[in-house]
Amino acid sequence: MKATGIVVEYNPFHNGHFHHVNQAKQLSGADVVVAVMSGQFLQRGEPAFADKWTRTEMALRGGVDLVIELPYVFATAQASEFARGAITLLDALQCESFCFGSEQGEIEPFVNSLELLEANRQAYDRLIQERVQTGISYPKALNDAYLSLTHGLEGFVDLTMPNNILGYHYVEAAHASKSAMRPLTIQRIVAGFHDPLQRGVSIASATGIRNAFFEGESIEQLSAYLPQASIQLLERFHAEQNGFVGWEQLYPLLRFTILREGPTALARFADVTEGIENLIYDAAKQAGDFESFISRVKSKRYTRTRIQRMLTHIFTGYTKQSLTNGQPEYIRLLGMNKAGRNYLHEQKKAIPLPVISRAADLKGAMGQLDIQASALYLQAIGASSLKKEYTTPPIYIGGNSAK
Amino acid sequence: MKATGIVVEYNPFHNGHFHHVNQAKQLSGADVVVAVMSGQFLQRGEPAFADKWTRTEMALRGGVDLVIELPYVFATAQASEFARGAITLLDALQCESFCFGSEQGEIEPFVNSLELLEANRQAYDRLIQERVQTGISYPKALNDAYLSLTHGLEGFVDLTMPNNILGYHYVEAAHASKSAMRPLTIQRIVAGFHDPLQRGVSIASATGIRNAFFEGESIEQLSAYLPQASIQLLERFHAEQNGFVGWEQLYPLLRFTILREGPTALARFADVTEGIENLIYDAAKQAGDFESFISRVKSKRYTRTRIQRMLTHIFTGYTKQSLTNGQPEYIRLLGMNKAGRNYLHEQKKAIPLPVISRAADLKGAMGQLDIQASALYLQAIGASSLKKEYTTPPIYIGGNSAK
């Protein structure tokens, strides 16, 4: 059996994701699609809209054959670390290819850009440093440096687009680890990453869908954008948890935690740098809701995403000391269908990492952090479900998937 | 003007307290009653039933002339430290006497016991150590040692009674600091410290009153036990905060904090000793409510009060490192009436500590801890009121107090 790997958050799983899964299978010619999915906290520094089991089941119902968890340390990191963790796991799972959605839509520009930057690494790093020192954000500095090298010529990937950036890092990570996986990309269609919901179009961004929910739209009203299985699963989660999850819902706990730590101690959490701890502390003292809190902290230099990542680490108690630059240490199964199970069985001996089904088998610091982050998320959304992290086995759905 | 000092929690202020204030004035012949009151967290390791301003106003309406705050570090400490902080402050405020309620009801036995223990300090300490090593609780060991010295003879104070214990520590603290204050005591009447509410009797313990509220009795139904002013103020607090405060209400935040810290880090908080951090952590993982949590942690050796004090320090982030064995550094005014204000004005030059009206003027670590504990309490009971700690001036009521 041949597998293609994808890197996902499914926050939530919508029609665009369904399209991506199908395209990945088609383009790669693979028998199974393996997804490495973030757990309860996501790359933009946010708690997941619905818990990881709900999102796993959406993925399986939407055509994914095997879902494994991207450990917290990678799932909440900046793009290069995020990509390194995800690609390492897909490679360990013996995927023959990996396939990502991008604004670019073709793989050659990614490869061209990688070769260009590899060949001009020193000049590139120097240009980035120069730009950073002017006080602009790091992503902006990266892009300025990149444009200085490509001179805006065609044939290179446009690194102002968020999915292109992630995709570039996947390609780079696969190259750096000498992976044999073929890189593939498909064109993202219709809705951009952050686009608001557009009526009369059946694909919308996950951000647009989440915002529509938070602004009071019912799940049913959004049925044009979500597979039927996603709607049912989201309705179940919504009923059980009295709503969906975002920073606004977790703000009372976040605020309590910030005030309790105090400004000096805040500096010890991962990614909290350069005196911003005082700004975070003062904002928490003043702001009664998350939006007014973040608007007091973010700036041209500190983007919302960067701040949110700090907040995620403060929330979960992830300190600089606990930072590891290590490799993924395990493959934690979140769910599979029959084909996924068969694939796993077939590849068992080739997979160089332990395959973990029960949280209790996660022994090291990296796994403990996954458990802790998940338990805190679960407690924050309703104490009754706290045991889930310790007791939920991988989800298995017997039949074949259908929309 | 002559003042007598009292040490109070007023959780809440009831008819028994009203009686105590009047008796203190009468017995001492003082013109004003000065109360040193705990803030948002209390000596038994519990959050206050109602915030400190509500309790201050109840005190003033009930006949107290001046209310100052006992700093957190003393208010949540074991009896000897609690007493040392309170007595030091009353002495600093130039009280001519201090007056406490006790089961004993007469002051001579306290003085006799003090002299006996002072004279046999080494033997006493050795007896305590021997008893502790048998695995019994510290309070029990203290009492066993004490009985070995007094041989159960009359003329000594009965140190099995909670108010006698506190009273003994007041007398001891005043003696140790060579205070000129006269010690006075009045008989506690009718209801014991922890007695359940008894119908047809107009004095009930604060514990009994709180339990009755938590079990669903209305404030109005308890009017036989509370001055009219207390009822009105409790009704106001109840309406503003959607209820009264106890560990059960704060448990989601406490549980989140315990899980977030993890067992190893829990050991760094004040009073958390001897491996109990693992028990606390595991109980938080399992228990969905506070009562089932504490029943998993408490034992013959670790009393409920001792555990609750650990929990208070975990909740407020008060570590062993931040422990100070220092003296009270300031007198923080919570409220006064006209007589209290006059007294303060008259004694101004004699008071050896800074008198603080605004939280912003609390500069040292001891004061910062008071602010932090109060802010966390306020955030826990409803974010809208968080600013109170920083902006509330001392309460002033112009007229004379009446029931």
C-alpha cells in the first residue's frame, strides 16, 4: 500500500479540506491518506475550535485514513519547527509523498526558491537581520529579504501567502532531513486563509466559518460549507460543551493565570521575550475580554499570532526551560479507518518510532506536555470531560468514508 | 481617646460579632474599637464568603470604628504567625488593650498557661516532637504535650478549643513583643466555632451561617442571626456577584492551576511539604468538585485546614521563596467612621508604620502580595470587579453606628 501525507489542523473540517483529501489521493496515486494533525492548540497560538477527537472523527468521515497527533511542541511553534515536526512524522510513517494546499498551486516554484535560498543562505540571513533591526515584524523581514534575492522574478514561490509559507517549510524540512518523500501541492480554491465567509460559494476558510459561529450563526446555517458528517459532529460537541472554543472562552482562565504569575515570572514561558511580559501583565489587569486584551498587546512588531503563541505557552505552563529542539519521539494515534489500520499493520516494522495508542504510554517530557496541554484544554471547556485525555482510545471507524 | 483592639474575619459579621464589639468596648472602657481584619483569604485557608469591602462595611455598621487589613502573609498563616501579625498592628495603632472572644471567658488561665509554657519551653518542645513522630496532626501533638505539662489541672486554659488557641497566641505574641496592651477576653456565647445553625437562637457561628447559605437558604431566612445592615450588604454582594464565595466556587480555577503547575512545581508553594504535592495533583486530576477533591487529600495527619492553606498559597502563587518572617510593614486602612478617623488623626505621630489608603502606595513584597491575592480573588468571582483592589478608597461612614 502507498500512502501520501498531509499536515492539517481541521479547525473545523470543511468542504475545502474534503477537496484537499481527494486531490491528494488523486495526485499522489496513493492508497491511503495519512494526516498529522495538531492537538488542542494550534499553530496560530489558539485553542482548537473543537477538541482533537471531534476533529479526528471529522477527518475520518471526510476521507482521511489515518490521523496522528502533531506533538504540542511542534504544533504551536513557528512555521519551520511546525514543518520539521510534521514532515519527520510523515516520513517515519513511510509516506511515499506529501501533499499540501497552497496559493501557488504548483510545486516547481517551491523547489526553485529552496535552491535559491540554499545557495544564498548567508546573504539571506544578513538581509533578514538588517530588516529586523528596522523594527518590523519577523515575517515581514523574511519576505523583504526574500524579495531582495528573487528580484520579484517569476518561477519563485510567493512567500507573502500563508499557505505558501507553510508549504515552503515542508519542502525545506523534507530536503533537510533527506526524506525520500515526493513533495506535491494542490491549488487552494476559492477562499483565502483568513477570508470572511462568502455566501453562495461552497468553500469557505476555517477562520471564516469559526467567526460565523462566534457571531451567532447556527451550525445548520453553515451547512453549505461543511460536509454533513462535520455538521453532526460539531453539533454533538456544541451540545456537550455549551459552545465552541476560542481565546474569548478561555480568557478568564488565561487572565487569572497571567495575574497569578506576575510580570517577572511571565518572562520564563516559551517565546515570551524582550520585556513584553509587562505589557501582557498590564493588559490583563485592565482588559475584561480577550479582544480588548490582545488589542492592547499587539503591535507592528508583535503580531497577533506571535502574541497568541506566547499566551498559549503561558496558559499551558510551557517554559523556556522545557523547550526541546529534539525530534518527534512517538507516533500518537488519534484515529483510523480500516484502510488506515491495514496500512499501519503493513508498515509496522518499517516505522522507526513507537506507535502509541494510550496516553499512559507517553513517558517522556514531549508526551507529558501533550497530555498536560490537552488536560488543561479539556478542563477549561468543562471539567466533566477531563478524563478524556487519559482514557480515549484511538477512534476507529469500520466502513469506508463518504461525504 | 482610648482604643481597644480586636482581631476578626467577619465571614460574615453576625449577632455574635455585634455582641463581641459591644462587650469589648464595655470591658475595656475604650472610646473606639479598632479591628484588624483578614482580607480576601482567611486563616483556615479559605476564600472569604464576601469581599473585604463588604465585610468592612458590615463591621462599621456593626459598631467597629476603624478597620485595617491583616496582610495576607499573616492572615493565612498558622495561629502563632497570624497572632503575631495582628497583635503587632494593634500595638502599632496604640491600642490600650486587646479583647478576644474565647470559650474560656476569663483571662487568668491564659496568663497562667503562658507562664507555665515559658518556664518549660524545652520540655514542651521535646514532647511535641515526640508526639509528631507518632504520625498524629500537629495541633493534636501540641495539645498532648500541653496536657502532659498541665496534668489537666484547673487554672490553665483549655487548648482544645479553637478560640482559646487563637487567644493564647494573642497573649503570647503580646508578651513576646513586650507590648503594653492589656489582654482581655469575653465569653463566646451560645454557638461554637463550627456549630451548625440552631433554630430559635439568635447567635450562630459564621460557619453555620455560611453553610446555610450554600445549602440554599435565603439571606432573609437568616435574619435572626445577622444585624439588619449585614443582611443588606450581603444581599448587595450576592446580587452583584451572583452568589457567595467558597472553595467550591473557585474550584475550577484552583483545579486548572494545580494541573497546570504539575506535581513537581506544586512543591514550591508555601506550606506544601513532604510529598503531598503528588496527592494534590492526582486528586485534581480525578475530582470534579471541591468536596470530593479535599476528601481525597485530607487525612489524620493532614487536616482540612492545613490542606486548605496549601491550596490558598497555590491559588495565589505564594511560594516558599516569597515567605517572609518579617514584621508588618504598613497599616492598610479598609474603613472607618468619624470616631475612627478622629482617633487616627490624634495618634498619627505615635504610629510607627506608614498608614496606607491607596493600594498604589503599597510598595514592598508584603503589600504586593496583598494586592495580588485580592486581585485574583476578585477576578475569580467576576472579572468586572477586578479594578476594585486598585481603586477602592477606605470606606467612610459619617454617622454613628447602630444595629
